[in-house]
Amino acid sequence: MSNKWDKLSKQETMKESIRPSLTYWQDAWRRLKKNVLSMLGLGVILLLILYAGFGNAFTDWRYSDQKLDMSNLPPKLEVFDVGDGITLYVHKEYTLYQIKDNGKIIEKLELPTANKDMLKKQNHYTLEGKNITVDYSFAAKAKKSNDPNAIKFQLLVDDKVYTVPTSKIGNGVYRFGTDGLGRDLFARLVYGARISLLIAFIATMVQFFIGVLYGGISGYIGGKVDNVMMRIVDIISTVPLLLYVIMLMVVIGPGLKTICIALGSVYWVNMARIVRGQVLSIKEQEFVLAARTIGASTWRIMVRHLIPNALGPIIVSLAMMIPSAIFTEAFLSFIGLGVNAPMASWGTLANDAVPGLRSYAYQLMYPSLFISLTVLAFNFLGDGLRDALDPRLRK
């Protein structure tokens, strides 16, 4: 038998210790922090907010700036070092660019019409006394062979022939490359992030102020009022969102305002149903009866007692519906019912990238990646909030 007067180990001391008292929200935050995926989602959301707010500081271009000479430039450039400090990049359209200062200065070489040999499929350039030819007569044969490693062109510099790039460097001017009109994809993705965050903010405000109050009033008053209010919700929810958008486009015209109004018109109905169900289960409890007994008004009971006690499910529902709103905006923009050009959203960027998908896949990869990360981040955070705010899961 061990000596009862011996000092307890650290593990035994922790077993005997009493956990300090925590409020409901402190305990929820404690449990949320233990959820790795939820904290990862929260981190992604914070990074997205920083990217949307300060991303323009890392580029010299605005989302609407066009430079046709720089169209469809990739984020990584496969370059040819041809000697005498000359570095060249051959575009997929077989035009020639001179790269300086490790990709930070890009200049498209002029190609007079007389130097285009369409019969032999060659473009002829002169640069610093060097005769340079881009021979793309191999392109048709390479396309038929379906071999990704087949030679598509040759770069002839005086007597030397280059078929394989000497190195691959990052695009120092356009970090994420450019689109078909020479617009910086980095700047346009920043603007698209602002559109998505604006949609998320509008969806949150509409659900919180309209859905919560509407559902709270319906659930607390009950009776015929509840029946009429819920039938209105049923009517609104049966009409597809796409039909709302098309109707508003005819009346107002396409654009961001149309999407905001459409989302504001229909996105609160699910929240109203959730809050109504919560209020119906809470309003018969003793603390509500006590508030009625001391003469509290209906508005005070609902705002000070019912809604705060249903705040956990409300916050979870908000977090879960935000990615749906962002994805809806991206989908509407993708099918041409979104923001007007030259405004950019992730949906319009994806739509613009589809025609050149096989040649310029990066143009679709970036907006798709941002949409996926944002939706996953909000879903992870919503799942974590659902677990953290459920008192039944408290340990």
C-alpha cells in the first residue's frame, strides 16, 4: 500500500482538480477550438477576407485593365536562354516575348505582316542582330499524334535550334497569369472575392433580420397568424430562384443588384422555418411564463428571451447557408445571369475560361479553387459550430 502522504503526480492532480466555471459561449468556444477542421475553415475565411481587402496592394493592375499584347500569359513561363543575356518565351499562339529581370519585365516582340510565312508556318523576328524564327509547322502533326511530349514548334536562333525550354520561371508581372483580354487574373480574383463576401454578408443580414423576426413572430403568436405566415413562406419557397433572377433581370436588368435582390427575396424562408420551430419548443417553458406574469410585452419576450435562447441553431444555420449563397452567385454568373462586364466574379471568370480550357487550364483552375476552398471552409466552420453550440454534446 502506497504512503498516503506522498506527493501526487501531475496526472493524478489533474484528475482531482475541478474545471473552472464557464459560460455557455466560453464553453462553446473551448469545444470549437478542439475541432481541427473548423479552425482550419475559420483560418481560410480570415485569409480570404485579408485577400479581398488588401490583395490589390500586391498587383499594379486593376480588375478592368486590358493589355491585349499580354493576353493568355500563364503564371509559369517556359523560357529559352539563347545567349547574350536574351531570354525568350514562345506563346501558345506562336508569338515571341522577351523576358527580362527574371520574369518581372515582359515585352512582346513586334511581328510585321511581311514576316509571317503562313505557307511554311513560320514567324520571323530580328532582335539585337539575331535572326529568330518560330517554326510551328510541327503543331498539326503533334495534335494528330495525341502525344503530350510531341514537338509542337522549333525556335531557330541564327544557326541554333531549340526545341526544349531551358528553364521555367514565374511570371513576375502577372502572378496568376492573364485572360484572353490581357487582364490580370490576380486582380480579378481579388474583385471576385469581394463579390463573394458581399453576397455572404447580404445573405447573412437578410436571414438574420428577416428570417429570424418573421419566424419568431410566427412561432410565438401561433394560431391563424402562424398559419397565414407559413403559407406565405411555402408560396415563396416553391418558386425556383432562377425564375426570380430571370424575372428581375427583365424588370431591373442584369447585374449585382439583381442577384442581391433575388437572394434577399427568397433566402430567408429556411431560416424562418428553423426559428419558428425553435420558438414553438421554447415558448411553453417556465421562464417565458414568468416573463408574461410580470407583464413583459410580446416584443420584449421575443427579443430578450426567445431569440437569444435559439441563437445556437440560428448561428449554425447562418454558417451553413452562407456557402450556398456564394455558390448560387457563382452559378448564376457562370450561366451569364451575374455581374456585368468588366466586373469580375469567380463565376464569370470560370465562364470566360471554358472556351480555352484545353490550352489555358489555369484560367479555370484558380476561380474553381477559390470557390471550392470558400465553400468547404464555411461548411467546416458550420459543422464545428453545430457541435460546439449543442448543449447535449457538452463534456
